[in-house]
Amino acid sequence: MTKGVFITGTDTGIGKTLVSALLARAWDADYWKPLQTGVAQEPGDTETVAMLARRRPDQLHPPACILQAPLSPWAAAMLENVTPDTSSLRLPVTRAPLVVEGAGGLYVPINETLMMIDLPALLNLPVLLVARSGLGTINHTLLSLHALRQRQTPVLGVIMCGARSASNRQAIERFGQTTVLAEIDALPHIDAAIVDDLATQMPSFASCMQQPA
Ligand SMILES: Nc1ncnc2c1ncn2[C@@H]1O[C@H](COP(=O)(O)OP(=O)(O)O)[C@@H](O)[C@H]1O
Ligand SMILES: [Mg+2]
């Protein structure tokens, strides 16, 4: 029985943290960001999800690796003369479903041997792919799906973020042979009350798990 999902995206800044917060709120799930970079400039995603999804501290699992620079884990770790040790990455044991958020997109290097795309398999989690809704998304989304399928990583579906585009959705579903499980509009502002509201429109954990991967 799968314990959770791995949230990845077609890019950085694409809406992974917002989607993670929405799903954590909708599923009353725990949240884990295993590799957090960029804390020198911005609060980590765990803090953002805690606030947006009203998670208690015991529902938040601390990152295994926290790095200062807003770079890939590989590059940020080099600046600090450390090596992200993925052998110590263990899925936290939780009673609730677990939302795990990756860093950046799929071909982001973690260390000399691993990229982000290797993490779902390492953690034995199926993937939800966050994609932007607008121009350029077909290419980025289909490439990401192709890379995941090449590795036989189960993909539950895509969540699109931004002003809705029926034709982009159709292209992603048809040529990506996948399902767009939710569309999140371009929001004028984002806070916990908006997340409360939008969370009611998210697919259930059970229905996501039933998607043909
Ligand atoms: N649907 C949306 N409408 C408006 N702003 C959004 C939307 N999705 C994400 N954002 C904003 O874009 C930025 C990046 O989103 P975030 O979820 O942090 O992306 P990621 O985790 O992929 O880096 C944040 O400032 C976030 O509030
Ligand atoms: Mg994020």
C-alpha cells in the first residue's frame, strides 16, 4: 500500500509547494521536503506548507539535507564542501498519507551519481507532476513524462497551475497518455484561507492512487 506521493514539477517555481500545501490540506497529510536548498534567501518550503496547509509540527518531517544557496543540491552542496548523502534518505513513518516535495525539476543533480528523477524510485513513491498551464508547457510536460516512463516510475497524473488552457490540457492528456487531475487557477494572492477553499476541489488520495500509472 503506497504511503504517499512524490510531487515534482516541470521546472522550479512552477507551483510544487502550492500543490503540496493543497494536497496536504485536502488529505490531512504529512509533508516532507527531503532536500531543501536556497534557505539563505527564502524560508524553506516546509515553513510555507506549515502556514498554508495549517500543518502541526508533528505533521512536518524535517529535511534530510538543508543547503544555503538557491542552486541544485549538487551545486549548493559543493559550495558548502558537503555531499548530499542519499543513502540516509528514509521515508518517514506516518499514519497519514505523506506528501513529498522534490527540489526543482527532474534532471536536477543531487550529487555526483543521482538526479531528482531517481528519488521517487529510491523512496518507492508514485509521482504527481506539476506543470504550468501556459505556452511552453506541452514540451516541458511531455519531456518530463517521457523521462519518468523511461525509468518505469509510476506517474499518477499532472496538476496544472495558472490560467486555464483547455488545449494545453488536451495535448498533455492525449500525447502524454496521462490524466490532468486538477487545474489551479492563477491566484491573485495565496494564503491559508484560499488553500482551505481550493483544497476541497482536489482529488482524494484514494482516487489519485487508483490512477493507471
Ligand atoms: N496558481 C498560482 N497562482 C498564483 N501564484 C502562484 C500559483 N502557483 C504558484 N504561485 C506562486 O509562484 C511562486 C512559486 O510557486 P511554488 O509553489 O513555490 O513553486 P515551486 O515549489 O515549484 O518552486 C510562489 O510565489 C507561489 O506563491
Ligand atoms: Mg517548492
